[in-house]
Amino acid sequence: MKKKERRRFSGLDFSGGSLICYPAITLDGNRSAAFSGCAGVCEYAQDRITLAVGGLPVTVRGSGLEIVSMGESETVISGRFSALIFDAEG
């Protein structure tokens, strides 16, 4: 009788730049959101902020909205969120 060959999973190889980075949104309830991959601010008001995230306009609607920080890797918005919209119409 022939034995079956078993393969063992040894993990993932991320060498050579095979890890792709996608934009991400991290919500902390309806009071704070961190956006990675933000290319810029399209619109800024106390009740509406639109960011260009990964080539897609993302609009946060609510009250008392403000951009707390904006860096190369992350943009953070705080306030009281009522909607998060993923389209050009916002």
C-alpha cells in the first residue's frame, strides 16, 4: 500500500513586496474614524466631510465634525456621525 504524501502549511511568504496595501476605515463607535490611504480632502464643513480614499469619495455626515489629524498614513475625523457614504454623490 502506497502512503499518501502530506503537505504541511508553513505560513505565508510576504517577501519581495507581495503584500498589497488597501485603504481602510477604522470606526470607534459613531464618534471617531481613522482613514488610511486618504489622498486628500474634497469637502470640509461641520456637518459633512468628504475624503478621497483609495480613489473613491467617502463622505462622513453628522454634527460637530472635525479633522483631528491628517498625516501621510492616516486621517482621523471626530464628531457625532450619522452616515458614512461611499459614492460620488455623497
